[in-house]
Amino acid sequence: MNVSTPTSAPTSTANANANANATGCGSKACGCASPKSNDMPSLAVAAPDAFINGIALHAPGQRPDTDALRELAYSELLRQQAVVQGLLPCHNELTAPELGEAERLVIESMVDEAVQSPQPKEDECQRYYDANPSQFMVGQALHVRHILFAVTPGVNVQALAVHAEKALLELTHKGTVPARFAQLAAELSNCPTSSQGGDLGWIGPDDCAPELANELFHQKHAQWGMGVHPRLVHSRFGFHIIDVMSRRAGKQPAYDEVRERIEVLLAMQSRARALHQYMSLLVGEALVEGIELEGADSPLVQ
């Protein structure tokens, strides 16, 4: 297992913001990212400002971005826990060490022993199957076109949403001709499909962003029918106006055909909850400075 605590993958917007805030070309090869010590006046170097139990997570003046810093914090929490259990030697420096392969294996073993999660029972798997039939449909697909109002760095999201709602209102008006969708897609959509009237072709649940798949395939109202979706769909990319042009009905497999798949899924979810609780307890017991981590001070956290 990978003991690195999972964090949300940075979105394209976050990357753009990071690039906008960066100085220099970023390669450091040309020297634009940092002054030469013998050519530039000396500057006061900021002290490290993120600590776990008094151990700095990074060198002075080198604070990583939020996601990387959180990763370092969780790794240091696990390393210190391994030291407490006598599994790793004490570290005498004031900055967290970089973990080698041997240390990571020790920590993985410690976590595997500490984080126990029960295997799902048969009735749990059956209930999940009954409650989420659309997740197991085979062969379902929609012929979809869309208009994307992309959320980009610096954009006024509220104004963009209003702009998108106005376009949606026009397209759902009874008197609107079908050709108007393609016209608005060409005028307004930030997707490359704008030149094809927003046509995405035939898509299944695995062919689009999870937010779109959830809205179009997995929600109870996903079978609302053909035509323009009556509300904006929000995704990591922005606001979408969706028009379903055609539908292929899928086949619902029997429970026995997907039981093992459900069992693996529920086991993974149980493991994730147990790992989250374990890390929350470590955070709750530690002195954490300079970074926000979710912690708990009770072993009864569920």
C-alpha cells in the first residue's frame, strides 16, 4: 500500500493560479527564480512556518504549496508514530527527514497493522446493489451536445453563472428553434466542440467527467428524458448546458454477476474510512502549527 495520505489532485484552475503566482521561468537554470548570493543584496530568509510537534516540514524559505505541505505533514506524523513505537530511530534534526524506501516499508507495515477494516457482508453488498442499480448498467450511452462556460483564473463565477442561466432559459423556452443550440454553442462555448455545435457524440459513464456522469447516468432523475437538461450541470471545468439527443438503454446485470465488484468497492471504502480515522487521531494528538489538518481527539470517531 502507499502510505502517502491521498489528497485531491490539483485541478487545472489550481495549476493556473500557481503558475500565475510563481516568479521567474520556474526552471531555475537561468537564475531568474532566485538571486545569486554574490550578486544580489542579502535578504532576510523567512523561517519555516509549518511544524509537527516542533519538527519543521520544510527548509527556511522553501514552503511548498498547500497540497505538498499537507502530504509532508501526514508523512511526518506517520514517521513520528513509528519512532514512538520503536520501529524507526529517533531523528535529531529540527527539519523532517526525507523518507527512504526502507523507512516507507516500515511505516506501511505499521499502518497495515493499525488500520483494520471489516470485510463487507453479503447483505451489505446486496443493499448496495439495490440502492445503486445505475452504477452497474452495461452498454448505456447518450448522444450529447453541450455548451461549456469555463471557470478560469480571475473569472467572476457568479456573473458567469448568471450568463449561463440566461442562455439555458432561452434554450428551454417553448418557442426556441432546435438550431439555436448549435448557434449558442458556437458563440458561447469554451469547449473545442463549439465548432461542431457542441456535439460530444455518444458517451457512456466512463467517457466524461465524474460530475457529468453522476448527473446524466447515476442520479435517480438521470432518466428525465430527451432534450435540454432543465438545469446547469456543474463540473470541475465550469457550467454546462446539456442537450441529450438520443439514448441507448443499457442492460442491468444480475447481482451475482457484480457481487465481487461490489465487495471490492465496499472493502476499499471501509479501508479509506479506517485510514482517515487513524490519521485524524494522529493529528488530534500532535502539535500542528502552520497548516490546517483535520484532527480528532477521540478514538470513537466514526
